[in-house]
Amino acid sequence: MRYLPWFPAAGAVLAAAVGALGSEPAPLSSDPDIEKAVSSISIERIQRSIFVLASFRTRHTLSDPLPSGDGIGGAGAWIRAEFERAANATGGKLRVDLDTFEQPAHPPWIPQPVEITNIVATLPGSTARTFVVCAHCDSRTGDIMDSQSPAPGADDNASGVAAVLELARSLAPYDFGATLIFLVTTGGDQGGVGAAHWAEQAKQQGLNIAGVIDDDVIGRSRAAQAASGGSEVRVFAQGAPPAGGRSSELNALIAAGGENDTPTRALARAIQAAAGLYVPSMNVRLVYRTDRLQGDGDHRPFLERGFPAVRLAEATDDPPAPADTPDIIDFDYVTSVARVNGAALASLARAPAPPTGATLEMPAPGGDAAVDWEPAGEAGVAGYRVVWRATTAPFWEHSLDVQGGALRAVVPGVAPDDAIFGVEAFDAAGHLSPAAFAVPRPVR
């Protein structure tokens, strides 16, 4: 997923391996298009979006459904219009659709059937991979069943919706390998029913979702800034999912000590790497949990269906405000979080897919470790990077670059028992994919 300086042409694989052995991963270099897209994210447009969304009396899922009203219907109509405005600015390259369905009663949150609409903007790519950024637009009072009282929901979750709208505006002018989907859901505070419906449809259609970023409550940073003197955002990333939802491949990964190398954790590391390059003022802090302890974000339905998904949230749970109105929002902070999203989405969408079938060959005692893999399955792959780290290290520490069509690398001098290995793919421009975990296998 990262963008790297191009490597000089290498000779034999063994020579490349010896030359790179033990080296730290190459310094990162930026993609000019991604720099432009990230810098175009506008605090003024984000501020306007939050004020408009908070001006509806309530956006409760069970509130007034009419597009001309002051409830969820009116808010949804405005969000659709904003997506369509972004689409028109790019000559229709961005496609806007509605995902409307009849939600059955879902006690205790939804006492009777209700029509629910998700708003979806799609920026088609040139490959089968898809990345999704989402936020729920509904709001609530302290009483989750109160669909009539004022509920401006500026932080929860106009802040997330404003970020998704601005990401569509800023990324739509550019071309990417992967398709980007900007998804605004309804029913986030009613058990995530909107996200669950869309995720289930994606699963049934066989959509190749390589990653989901859920922005939920990203508007307040003051407590965190007072404590740390800077800005940071949390990325909640699940490790091992519940046993009932694990594939055989995931069980093999976990059995080999790879619980910190699930596709979701790899996605989280990719977000952090992109932010470090394009938004260095933001500290992206990974949290190895599915969500806040009392949280239930829209990324969860995607996880439950086997898709890699993370949630971005404020650095701390600030003390409750008298009302969730725009005056509690730090608009500079929301803009920075949106830029973290943009850097990650653009970097992921421009990189090749990770290789498949990565394995770590377990040698006889005293022998060198060898890593094998299958091709990434997309055109434009220029080579592969083998990465490894100590089993107790959170991030990759060493790398070895193999160019061309080679699908195997020997890593001399590293005890396989003491390290975690992965393989990344890179293209001719140096965009780097997330790492595929190398599952150990014995020598036959």
C-alpha cells in the first residue's frame, strides 16, 4: 500500500537477497496525485456539511422519512444531492445510487418494520478489488427510542458523514486500480442494520472487498490534545474473530502465531503508514480491539461477513457535552482525520493486490528459512518484498526485495521460530501492497 522509491535493477535473486538482508524497509516517498488529493480536502466544506446535517431536527432512523422534511428523509436527500454534485463535477465518473430496503422489526431498537435507505457513491477502478469508506448518518438522543426530540448529532455522526462526503469530492478526479465506494448508512444506532444489509448484499454478489474504513465519532479532540499536546486518531482493528466465523486459512494463521497479522490488522498498519507519509501531523494509534468497549460501529457487520474492516474514532472519549451540536466540534481535527482516510484509501487503491499463498518453509535444524508465494493476480506487479519482524514486534523491522517474476526468497541467518514473515507486492511506480502472512509449513 505504501509508495516507495523505485529500486535499481537487480541481478540474481540470491544477490538481491544478500544485498538487502537485514535492511530496514526502504524510506517512503510520496505519490504526487495522492498529495494533491489529500491537500484538497477542505475544512470549509467539512464545516458546512456538519452544520447542515446538525440543522435537521433529528436524523433518527424512525423519524420523518419525507425528503422534504426535517428528519432522516431530508438528511438523506441532502447527502444524495452532495454526492451527485461531486459526480457532476467529474462528468459522471462517480456513480450515485440508493440502497433502499424494508427493514423488519428489530427489537428493541426497531419496534416495527421501516424503510431504510443507504446512499452509495462508487468510483470505478480498473481491477476487481474494492475499498469502502463508510459512516452512519442517523442520530439519537439519550433515549434510543426517541425519534421526535431534537438530536443534532454533530459528532455522532455528522463528523463521519462530512468526512465521507469530502473524500468523494477529493478522490473522484483521480484514477485508481481498485474501486472506491463511499457509503453513508442509516440505522447505525439501531444495531447497524443499514451497514448489515449492504454488507450482506456485497457478500451475496461476491464483491471483492479488500478493506473497509468506518468513520464514527471523529469530531472532538480537545481532551486528547490537552493530554498529549498533539492530534491523534484511534484505529480499532480486530485480530482473531470469534471461532465460529473463521476460515481454514484464518485458523492456520492463528495457529502459527499470526493473530496480529490478520487482513484487518494489515489494513490498520497500511492506514498508519499512509498517514505517516501524507499526514505527519496526525498520530495514528492502533488499538487491538474490534471496537470501543461499549462501541458497535458499522465496521462490525463487515467483519461478521469476513471482510477486513476497521473503525476510526476520536483519540479519547471526551466527557459528555450538554448537546451534540457543532460548537463542540474541532473542524481542524475532522479535516485531519479525513486526510488520514484519503491518504490510506488512495494508497491502497493504487497499490497492487497482495500475493496469495505465502508460506514459510521450515528448514531442517540450522537451515535457512525460505518464503514462497503465488502471484498477486493483477497486471503491473514489478516485484515482491519479503518482510519480517520479531514475534513480539508490532511492525515490520526488516525487508528483502525480489524483482521480476521470482516467487521464492531465501532469508539466511534468521531463525524461523523467532520471526513473523510476510510478503508484499509492488508495481513499477513503487506502490506497495499490505503484507500477506507467510504460513509456516514443514519440509516434506
